[in-house]
Amino acid sequence: MSVCFEVCPARTDDGVPERDAQRVRMARRLTAARLRFCGLETLVDDATVIVSELVTNAIQHGTGAQVTFTMTVRDGFLRLAVHDETPGRPVVRHADDDAERGRGLFLVNCLASAHGGAWGTSDDGATTWCCLAVPGGQP
């Protein structure tokens, strides 16, 4: 499954514009529906958090006008990927205890590890991906 959507080109430090926040919600809903359809209900909660973080990062830090979200289940892994047309490598930040932001990739890393998976970026950094092992090794 792959979904491409436009995002607002003007970004601010105040957060995600409402139109783009709707895109994040749409990506979470699509993820949950597709996983339930595939019989992978046990991954819904963690996968929707990961998708939310990856799509939000692409919207907030990307410079392109569109974001593509892809989800596949193959060879015993669920692969979630977000492409934002912006080269560069995201990094896990270590937010202060009272910080309101900066924990997204830390969460992605923790959830991927908890599911026997990993996360990373494409060679050019424009795509951030995460893989989670599918319970029971389902295809």
C-alpha cells in the first residue's frame, strides 16, 4: 500500500498546520485498517505511533511539497516507510525531561527494537523506514 499526499510548503516552529495534521491522522487510520485487514491487530498500536512520528517528521522537517507513505508486509516483516523528497539524515535526539518535542525517533527506535526490527534511512536520506517483525512470521 502506498499513499502520496501534498503538504503545506510553509512550516513554522509552532507545530504542524491543521491540514497536515489531518494527513498524519489519515496515515494512522490507514495503517490501523490495513493491519486489521491483514490479521495483524497486535501491531496496530505500535505501528500507528511509528507512522505518526515518521509522517510528522517528514512534514515538519521536509522541504518538499509532498510526502509518500508506504506499508508492506513481506518475509515476516512489516515495513513502514515515509519519503519526503528532502535529502539528509534524521538523527535520534536526546530531549530534556521537560522538553515537549524531540522524542519521535527515539520512540521509533524503541518500538522497532521491541518488535525485533530496526529503523533507518535510504542512502540519500529522503526516505525514513522502520521494520517490525510480524508475530508468528506471517507473510
